[in-house]
Amino acid sequence: MIAKIGKGENLYSAISYNQKKIDSENGQVLLLNRMPETLDNTYSTAYLHQCFEPYLSANIKTEKPVRHISLNPDPAFRFVL
């Protein structure tokens, strides 16, 4: 497994990237932390951005407040939740 960790300033781009992966069934949400779950377990880019807004507001002095961690398993490995 390869883990990629990136830093950035644009949360909306990171959320959009992840949402595109989920919509195309090339990715999935593994864990939510401090975010309310929806009734149908689907999440929009706008909803997720709204959930993160209090954290961004609290860290306005941080130059790159966004961390994007991507876990990429070996394609030969079959991972099912």
C-alpha cells in the first residue's frame, strides 16, 4: 500500500477530487471524524465543505490548512468493506 500525503490551501479542490473518485466508484469513504453522517450515507461537495468551515475559520493564520491523505492499495489486493 502506498500512502500519499499532500498539503494545500484549497479545501474545495480536495473535496471535489475525492467526490469524483466516489462518484466513478474508484474510491470510498473509509471514516468520518467529527462530521455528522447523513441519513442515506451520501455526501455532496457542498455539504462536506460546510462541515469543514468551522475548522478553517479557526485556523486562518495557517498557510496550508488542508491535508489530503490518499491510501492506494496494490491493485492485485482485493479490499472489501
